[in-house]
Amino acid sequence: MARRKPRLFSFSREVEIANFAEVVSAPEDRRALEALIDAFVEICRSHTVTPHTLAAVTQAARHGSEYVRGVGITRLAVLTHYFDEAAADLAQIAQDDDETVRLYACAAMANTPEAIGRPLLERALSDPAWRVRKAAAQAAGAVVWPALLPALTRRLEREGDARVAVVLRLAIAFQQPKAAPRP
């Protein structure tokens, strides 16, 4: 069954901010979260993305706070279903200098359209950081994208980290076509 676009939806600003009141309290983190929420609410309201609104989402996706970063990358992944600009920004984030940002980006790839997520996961499978490669393999085990199978197999042949190899094997098994049940 083909995946459908997620509904472009946001709760009210007050509800969104209240959801993070206990975990995002530092003033800088709070400002970044509020800018992200304001931008996302505006995008959902207008069904358009502007350089200003997308910049707030992208800045949040690179933010130092894990909560702000996680919300930013998750919202950016949703926006890839609707806006090419969001896909371009996610591709840049997936290659960020900060390993943790790349790690979070991999976790969100399963929530993107295959045409966007698959090439990014294939690239992440060769990341120098084992944690990023493992996250890419985990994401590959969460979506049915059989076209990932060759990249997963190639990576397993070269993978020197046992922690990554285990997850690659699971992703390969997940992506392999299942035999039809016998009558």
C-alpha cells in the first residue's frame, strides 16, 4: 500500500508550547522552540513556506537542545512531503558537521517520501560515524523501500562495526521480498 502524505496540521501555538514547557526551559532554547512553533503554525495556516518560516524550522533542526532539534527535524521531515525547499534543507542537515545533527536526521528519514529519504539513507550508510550508520540502518528497517537493499548489502560487506552490522542484517531481512504463502 502506498504511503499517503501526512496531514499538514498544527495545534494552536499555546498548546504546542505547553507540550514542551517542562523540558525546554532555558531562555535560548525557549526562543528557538517558539520561533519553530510560530513558523510551523504559519506554514500550516497558509499552506506555503517562505524563506523566513523554513529558516526557523531549519535552525531548530540544528539547535543544541535535543528537544528543539528533535522537533525541528521531525517537522522538517513532514514538510518534505509538501515543499521541495524543505527537502533541500533536510539534505543539508543530513550532511551537517555535527554528528548528532546527522544522527537525528537519519532517525527522521523514515518519515519522508522515499524519493527524498532513500538517497539520504544510502549516503548516511557510509557516514564516518558508526552511530549515524547504525541510525541509517535502523531507519531502513522501519520503511518498506526495497530499492535500499543493494545499498544495505554493499554496506554490510564493508562494515567493520559489529553494532552496525547487526542492524544492517535486520534491515536487509526487513527489505527482502517475503515469499508468498502456500495455498
